[in-house]
Amino acid sequence: MSRHPITGDIIAPVPPMSTTALLLIDNQLGFRDVAAWGTGASNPDFEKNVTALIAAFRNSCAEKPEGQRPLIIHVQYRPVWTDHPLHVSKVGPFGANGEQVRAIDFLEFAAPRVMRPEGPKFVYTLDETPPPAPKKDDTPLPPSDEIIMTSHGHSVFINTPLESILKKRGIKTLLIAGMATDLAVSTAVRTAQNLALTGKWGGRGNMADAAASARWTDGTSVFVEAQEDAPEDEQGEDGLAVEMARIILIGDATRAFGKAGVDAQTVHNVHVESLRDFAEVRSTAEVIGAFH
């Protein structure tokens, strides 16, 4: 097992395998209505970076056999408040060329690609007609490399199947990107870390007090060895005090908006920095370079 520090200047390898997932949060057209969210948007490279991440994952899926491919999870926020900027009734000039489109639908560059009987298909709208139910003698479709999930609040874990998806798929490395940095993205990072730390997902969690600086990764999970004199109930059979999922926030693949007189990039930077207590924070270039 290779060992890499979690907090080092050089990112540990990110395995392009079935235990790795990219969680893309709320990449929806209504976020182009910047005035509805605040005073300006951060990170002008947001679209370019999300596009590059999706391409890296899809290229990996194309190269690997079924059962060994990484997963992309697309979260679409469907607010219940009728005056919300992403409500299903909201329409505006949010298309790539100013076309009138629904705020709730996916941004063009981040549209999910899902498996249908006729082959892979891009899904842009919430109301896409589902495929007909398979017949008894139909050849089963392979499991999709991309999943679409709807949330109704700022937590992508509450009243959604996300936690069960991570468990069922055996995900141990979770990369997080999307919008907004200080809202759904921040909440997702914090919740994911709490679930991992308590052993609810991705491993046994933290079985004993340990120094955060002692954490290391094999690229997939995060570990800390138990002290030699630790009691048996504070270490596993393999001598580990900590075994938990690895969480990576891709800071430059998120976007925030200015508010309360604070400019958007400052809001973005402060929230990304605060999330270092809950996840590795890496750039798009680092992640793609380590994705091998």
C-alpha cells in the first residue's frame, strides 16, 4: 500500500476506478442570473474547469470495462419556494447565447450523460421523459456511469439517496464541485466529512483520538495508525486508529456570489479556505494530473 500525506504540497494519486466518484452540485442555468444571487460571480474559470473534470471522468469510463469505472453524480436542486431563482417556473435569458430557458435545467457544459436503450444520451431538462420499462426478455442495460439526483434543500444528503448510493457503489474517494461554494457545496463537504469520520460511510471512521497531522492516504481512503500502547478497542485488526473516506474539494471548480458588500471572489476564497478542516482542497489541474 502506497502512502501519501493528506496535507502535502503534492496531491496523492486519485484512482480512476469504481471506488471514486465526482459529485457535481447544482450546475443549473439559473446561476447565470448573477443579480439573483448577489453582486458578481467568482472564479471566471468555473465553466472551463468543470468541463475538464467531466471530460477526464468520461475518458476514464471509456477506457475501462464495466464494473471498474468511476462514477459521476449530478445533483439538481429543485427548490419548493416559488420565488426562488431556480424554481421550476423561472424562465429567463440564461442560455449560452441568451436564449429563454428554464433556470432549473442543467448548464450545457455540465449536462448528464445517461444510458438509454438506444445508447448514451445527454439530459438537459428535469422533465426528460423516462425510458419505457424493460420487457422480460430485454437485455439488461449496464449500470450507468452517471447518476442524476434531485435535492430540495441546500444539503445534498438530506432526503436524497446520496448516502445510500455512496455505500452501495462502494465509494471511498469523493470529489466535490459545483455551486454555490458557500451554500450547497460547503454543506456537502461538511456532511460528507462527518459521515466519514463517524464510520457511517466509506470505512470504520475514527476509532480513537489521533493527530490530524498523522493522516495519510493510499489514494483511495484516509488512515492513521493506532499508538502501539492503544487498547484493542481503539485499533482495528490492521493496527489502524482511523480508516475513512477521502474527500476532495476542487476549489476552482466551484463558484460563489458577492453579498453583504463583500465581493464574490473574497466570499469564494474564505469559504474554500474554511473547508480545509473538512477535506483536501485541490485545484482542477492537480486532480486531473493525479487522476491516473
